[in-house]
Amino acid sequence: MSAAMVPRWVEVHRLAVAGREPVIAREAGQQVAGVWLRRSRFADVVALAAATLTLGPDADALYALGWGRAATGHPRPALASYEQALRLFREVGDRAHEAATLSSIGIVHNELGDRQQALTYYEQALSIQREIGKRAGEWTILNNIGHVYDELGDRQQALTYYRQALAISREAGDRAVEAVILNNIGHVYDGLGDRQRALTCYRQALPIRQEVGDRAGEAATHNNIGAVYNGLGDRQQAVTYYRQALTIAREVGDRAGEAATLNNIGAVYDGLGDLQQALTYYRQALPIQQEVGDRAGEAATHNNIGLVYDGLGDLHQALAYYQQPLPVSREVGDRAGEAVNLHNIGAAYVGLGELRQALTYYRQALPIQQEVGDRAHEATTLNNIGAVYDRFGELHQALAYYRQALPIAREVGNRVGEAVCRNNIAMIHWARGDLDRAIAELEIVVDLERQVGHPDLESDTGMLEQALQERVTARKRSNHHVRLPRWWPLPSRLAPWFRRGSDR
């Protein structure tokens, strides 16, 4: 249906509901919901489906209601709607839509952080798709299973499933699907720290999306390329790609995508130190997220505004913004987001000098990060718990946490994080008079910082030279040298786009 036809179909639906004409209402509602879902008008879809359902049960309306509820941050009601739709599809023997609904239930469980339950539903859906020989549906499920393993941090397994989905899309000659999978494979490589391979995948996806006229997908890929450049430290290039994504999102009316990109541009300016400009973009994103009911995105943006106030030194205001999204993250089942909020509240308490309170929040964040498989942030929290114990003078306990963080930082390819951990370990060895071990760690720190062009390179090179000189002269470290642990902050939360395929 063209956009120009939507108002007419909306009016047809309204009149059919008022006149108690269920067949017409359901057909009109299905047509309108399809357009509105693509344009992120999730709250409108909920109202539309609810109106249709006043005329009696309908599987398609229940499915649309589930989708809208899930997208507006109401996962439990979404599950209830999907379960009702599933029962109706099974009653009429509609195996294709049964599989689609099982997949959608899996998506909600994944977003609630229940990965194993998600995999159970995906596997049921995959079995049906293979039974009925629907290859297009098969790639969707394989893609979604890949997404779960990506979030669990098992990126090699994610690649295995994505590559199976990619082979099916190429076998079928479905270029649009091929672009979706290439985009997701690029995201895995980005997570592995292999940003050049990520760029290669995104650059393969981009011309395909342009070729098939997938403007929303084109915007998503521009957004993801921008995220890679931001990770590489080329923030001007990142902004260029984000602005292209923003233009397309506005052109096609994708309000959720527009908000995601505004958030990401804000994160770039935050990284550049232009905190007022970052705040401007975050404040543009926030009302759009509230408008479309993107509660998880809204929570992420509140978190990012908190980071800006943290950077401005207004820790009490930062704390208020970090605390605000915490109940939302819990309500919508965003476990990873909840952990980010808890960590950042801990970091604010560190800045306020309330280390016991900081430790309480870090310890709440850590098991959630382990539960959802967020290895990168787990390493950050382990380091920062170590830094708290370091400040308490409990060096043995601090060292234990730093040593847990270090192999994870190496595993996820975070060279900056690895340098932070190694620096902290070096300082403890130095404090204990073990200069050989301190120097060995500092040499690696300097090498890592040289690789990434880290701003601490000059000061840490001087630290290494001081340690080497001290070892040569066999003198004790100067009493004027104050050793403080290094904290490892979490970055602004970027908003990814189109990580999974459509299910219907």
C-alpha cells in the first residue's frame, strides 16, 4: 500500500469498526498496520489492533498488537497477545504464521534476557519452516538465532548461523535479505573488534540496499558504518555517515530510526568533548522515543544525558539521569541496559567519594552482565570493582579483580581496556616493590596505547622510564609519587538498527 492510500484505509477501518463490520475492519487494519509498523508508528498500531479486536478475536490483529506492545516496551502484554494469536493460527492449521508467531515470541524472550527460552521458541519455528519448505522463513529464524548468540557473546556461533542464513538468501536470489544478513555479520565483526571486516560487510550490504530500494535498510547500514568509524576514532567520518542515515530516516518517516541516529550523533559529540552539542542531540532524540513508545531507547538516552552531566562535573544531576531509566529497564526486561545503569550509578558514587555505595551498585551490575553474556562490560565492571578495593588499600583483592578483567578485555579485543587493567596491575606490583613485574606490564601498556593512539601514551611512557630508572638505581619509589587506580568508564550507549529480520 502506498503512503497516500493510508488515510483512506484508516477511515475505512474506523467506519467498519463503528458499523460492526469485522471482515472489512480486519482487512483494512491489516493493510494499515503493515505500513505503520514499517514507519515505527507502534503506539498507533496498538490502538488500531485494539479497535479491530472489539469485533472479536482475530489472529492477525493479535499478532500486530503483540508487535506494537513489544516495540513500545510492554513485553509481558506482548507475550499474551502473541500466545493468543498462536492458538488461533494453530486452530486453523496456518503453519507459516504459527512459525512466525513462535519466532516473535522468541524475540520477546530474548529482549527479556531469557536467551535459552528464546532459542527454544526459535528452534520450534525453524522446525516448522523446514517442514513446510519455506526457505524465506528459515533464513529469518537462523538470523534471529544468530542474534541471540551475538548477544550471549558467542560471536563465532553467531557467525555460523548468520552464514547459514546468508547462503539461503543467495540461493534464493533474495538480494534484500542478503543485505540484512551482511549487515548483521558486520555487526559481529565490529563486536569482535575487527572493524575493517565489519566495514567490508557493511560496504557490501550498502549498494545492495540501494539497488533494491530499501531506503530504511540503507539508513541502517549508514548508521552502522558510522558506528564503526566512531569506534575507530574517526568521528568526523562517523558524523558524515550518521547524517546520511538521519536524512533517509526522516525521508521515509522512520521515527525510531531517526531517534537512534540522533542519539548516535550525540554520542560522537560526547566523544569529541563537545558536551553541549551532545546534549542538544540527545534532547532531540528523547521526545521522539517517547512519541513512538521506544522505552528501551528512552532509557538509553537518559543514560547518555547522565554521562554528559558526569563529564560536566555535575555528578548529582548525572546520578538523577542514571537512576531515572533504571525502573524502565527493569520493566521492559532490558537486562543489559539495567546493568549499564547500575554501573554508571556506581561510577557517579565513585566521583562523589561514596565508595561503599559505588561497590554496592557495581556488584549488582556484574552478575547481570555475566547472565546476559555482556563480556565487554563485564570486564569494565571487574576492573572498576578492583579499583574500589585499590582505593581501600586492599591490594590483594584489587589484583584479583584486575586479573579477572584482563583476559576478558583481551578476548573481546578491547586494547584500551586491556591497557587500563595492565596499568592498574603494574601500579600494584610497583607499590609492592616488584619493579620487574611492574615494568613488564607497563611495557605492554605503552605498546597498546601506541597502537590505538591513546592520550595517556606520553605520561605512561614517562612512567615506564621512571620505573626503569628506579630499577637501575635500585632506589625506592619517590614518596612524592602518588599511585591511583584507573577507572574504566562505559561509553555512551549507541542505538543499533535492524539487527534481526522481519518475521511476517
